[in-house]
Amino acid sequence: MVNSSVPEMNGRNYGEIPIRKVLGMSLLFHILVIVVLPFLARYFWNPVEFERPQTFELVQIPLPPSRPKPVPKEVVPEQPAPPTPEVKPEPKPVPPEKPAEKPPEPKPVETPRAVEEPAAPVAPVEDLDELEALLSEIPVPVAVSAPGDFKQHHYLNLVRQRIERHWTPPTENPNISVVVEFTIHKDGSISGLSIKQSSGQSTLDNLALRAVTLAAPFSRLPYGFADDKLDLTITLIPARK
């Protein structure tokens, strides 16, 4: 029979190992693992520290001020220089010529004087009324008459001259006449043109109305005339001016 109470293996008896020794070895192993190894690792192992990358702060650079665009200058055309006046050479003085010798003057021939006849004496005008009567008999182509209180005769002459320019009768006959009447307003315009006394010939009457119409408008009424209109009567005679 084999005694199993005392195990043997390879000639050694493990039952003889004390438990204290086992506990001491286990304690030593844990101290080595927990204390010594971390200390050695911390002492000899130099870990690479993580370096934070350098950062740069963006600085906004102020932009240079914008230059104003050049304004195109107006090109002024060059004016041509004024032409320089030509300097004419002064004429050389001509030496005075010697006076030619005068030929001897011929003696005047005496002519018989004509006998002057005495001028006929001018008969003096004894009566001025006769002269005025002769002038009044000459027919006037255009005669202008106005109310008695109108004293500006120069204005009536202007009206007469304007009508005479357009009064062109086809024939001359101082024995007939046409009388027209109309009103001149303050601005020179006319109204109410009509035949006051006919000549008996429709052609001559129409020419009289046409002469007044073409002569209008007349000048403004003269300064100092109180009314705003002037009534005129015109007598037209087919006679020479």
C-alpha cells in the first residue's frame, strides 16, 4: 500500500514549505508591482509632452485710403497767335525836284465887254390870301380829320402818311372822293371801318377800305390824350401825291 498522506514529487516534499514564507513572498511581489515599478517607470520614462501649436491673432490691417479719380481737364483749344502786322519799309524820301522854269505868260487879249441887261423886277405878292387860295385848290390824296379837342396834329400826319402808301387808285379824277370812318384804340388797332360817303364806284370804295386795312395797326395813341380811343374820318381822292 502507498501512503498518500505525505505527497512526494521528484524526490521533494512540498508539504514542508511554511505558509509564512509564501505570504512574505506574495507581499514582496505586490510591493514590487505597486510601489517599485511605478516609481521606476516615473523616474526613467520621460513622456513627450504635447505641445500646443502656436496660435496667431489675426490683425486687420487698415486699407490705404482710396485715391480720388483724377478729373479729366478740359482741353482748351489753343488760340492761334494774332498775325504780326507786316512792317512796311518806309519809303525813301524823294529829293525835291527843281522847279521848272515858267514860260513867259502871254499877254491877255482884251475882249469887248457885253452890255448887261437889267433884270426884270419881281412882282411882290400883294395878298397872301390869294396864295393860300391857290394852295387850297390843289387836291390832297388823303385828308384826315379828328374831333376838335384832339390837338396832336403830328399823330394825324403819321396816320395820313401810312394810308397814302397803300392808296393806289387806278385812275386820276380829283372831282370824286371816298370818305371812310373808323376808330383807333389805345394800342393802335382799329375797328368799325366803314364807308361814310361813297364815290359811286365800288372799285374805288374797296380800294379805300383796303388802303386803311393795310395801313393798320397804327402807332399807339399819343401820351396826354385822355380817351382810350379816337374816331377819325378819312377823305381819299384819286389824285397824284
